[in-house]
Amino acid sequence: MSTQVDAELRKCVGEFSGLRTRYLDLKKAQREYAKREIEKRTSTEPNMVVMETWLRKLRENEELCAQPQSQQEFMMEFVEATYNMFNLQNKRIDELLALLVEGGEA
């Protein structure tokens, strides 16, 4: 009887070890996913690329656009202003980060 119990215990320990490994792998994947999601939400670069591409294509195809000129101009100016605002904010953030790093070293 004790050999059966010992065998069952070894089996359970083996299963536990496998489950623990799987759990640790899943936790690591969860942390990496959370990190990527935070980076997506805090990084403006992907959005800036989309806006820049859109502006470039709009300028290239300006004559072919079927929208009335006033709507087209408004949207183009709006997106360009937003794009410029993001660039300005990014520059200011970089300057503030540089000051923080510089202040931390002093």
C-alpha cells in the first residue's frame, strides 16, 4: 500500500512541477503583454506616423479629392495642427526628461 501512495505522491509532484512551470511562463507572458500595452498607450510615435502619412497622401492627392475645398482645407489644417502640437509636446517632454536626468546626476 505504501508503494502505491509513494507512486501517487511522485505523480502529483511531477504534475505540480509541470503546472508551476506553465504558471511561471504564463505570468511572464502576461507581464510582457501588459508592458507592450502600456507602451502602445504612452508612445505617440505610431500615431504620429499615421498622421504624417495621412497628411502626405492628402497633399499628394489634393486635386483628386471630391470633398468641397473648405472641408478639405479644414481637415488638413486640423490634422496638421494636431500633428504639430504633438511634436511640440514631445520636444517639451524630452527637454523635461533631460532636466530630470541632469538634476538627478548633480
